Amino acid sequence: MLRVKAGDVDRLGLLFERHHRALFGFLYHMLGCADTSEDLVQNVFYRMLKYRHTYTGEGEFRTWMYHLARNVLAEHIRQNRHARHHADVADLAEHLGGGPTADAGLEHAQEVAVLHQALARLSPEHREVLVLSRFQEMKYGEIAQVLGTTEGAVKVRVHRAINELKSAYHRIEK
């Protein structure tokens, strides 16, 4: 990113190749809509280019990237308050790669669908910390930087979010 900041904007393509799937996964888990998530990934990379002068290189690139992604997501939610999106497991599999096989794949897809339904029932704050920690595999310290809070606060949020997710998952299963 420092090279992009210095004017070598062709390097943004390399950053896109490395990070677009992770960003798509984050946005998809937050919204549940593949098409919108793809559009928002493009917006995040556009903002990386537009605001490249704000990248200092002091922290991790991923932290800065997810900060931009959270801003793009918040703007999208503000602009589309009344639109409701539903998770499509087939879209997720298509965009993230991999292909389930026969009965085991169907069973897995059904479990994933229930998980997405449960995730959609969480508050945005709880959904966000779970997506960042479990799906994006970010460390609590990184999440704290992205959210502008302490690592201890992130641990508490994750713990509460997991408990809320378990409850929602079991309610849906029944």
C-alpha cells in the first residue's frame, strides 16, 4: 500500500488479488447479499485509491482496509435502510470457491444456511465482531484497532455474540 500511496497505483491490483475474497466474505456475512457485497468490495478498493494519502503504514494494512470497509458498509446501510437482504448459500459457495459433494454437501449447506439465519438475527455489533474474529480470523488486538476500542472490550463482545448466536441457532433449528 505504501507503493500505491507513492503513486504506483498498478500495485492496487495486487492488493485486490490478495484481499478481495476476505473483504467479500466480511461484507457478505454482514449483509447476506452476494451482489451487493461484490459492489461494496469495489467501493472499498476505490476508496483505497482515493484515500491512499491517509495510509501511514504504521499499523497493519488489514486494519486500515477493514476500517474503510466498515465505513463503506455503514454508508450502504444508511442509504438502504429499508432494503432487506437474505443470505444465499449457493452464492457464497460460488464466490468463495469450493464445491460440496452429494449428501454431505447438502447437509453442510443446510447447516450453513441456519448459521447465516442465526447470524442475521444478531445485532450488527455482535455480527461484526464474530465475522471479524471467526470468519476473517483477525486477532482481538486487530479488531480492537478496527473498532477503536480495547482488546478486553472485543473479548467481551465476542463472548456475548457467541452466546447470542448459539441461542439464535438453537431457536432456528427447533
